[in-house]
Amino acid sequence: MRKPLKIAVGLILVIAGLIALPLPIPAGLLMLIVGLSLLVSAIPEVRHYLRRMRKRFRQTSGFLNRIKHRMPGFARQLIEETDPDSHHSK
């Protein structure tokens, strides 16, 4: 997928995910994860921002690390790429 298309689709999914997040079905969360994984792969600044947020919110970061083995591959990769304690950060 080309970079501008990744960015556009990622932004649309993140916005739609934020809108759908309060709904009782987990579709909003899924859209957020897919959108963020597209943005992280296309824009290095997004990866750095998410690392800073995870460093700031350690409890949430620890929770993500504990559940990543149950996540699909793209979500697991997102969690690993944004882990502030990772020694192999890009």
C-alpha cells in the first residue's frame, strides 16, 4: 500500500474508531488498532508519540504487554513497536 493511501486510510479508521468507541460492540477499538498500525508503519513520528504516551501511562503500557500474546499479528506488532522499554526500538 502506498504511503499517502496508508495515511489516509489510517486517519479515517482512527477517527471512525474514536467515534465508535463508546458503542457496546468492540468495532471502535478494532478500527483504532488497525488505523494506528497503518499510521505507525507510515509515519515514524506517530510511533515516537505512542512510545511517549505509553511511557507516561505505565499501567496501560503494562496491560498491553500482558495481553499482546492474545492479539492478532498486526496488533501485536503495534504493541511491540511502541513499547517504550523495548531495546530494539526503531
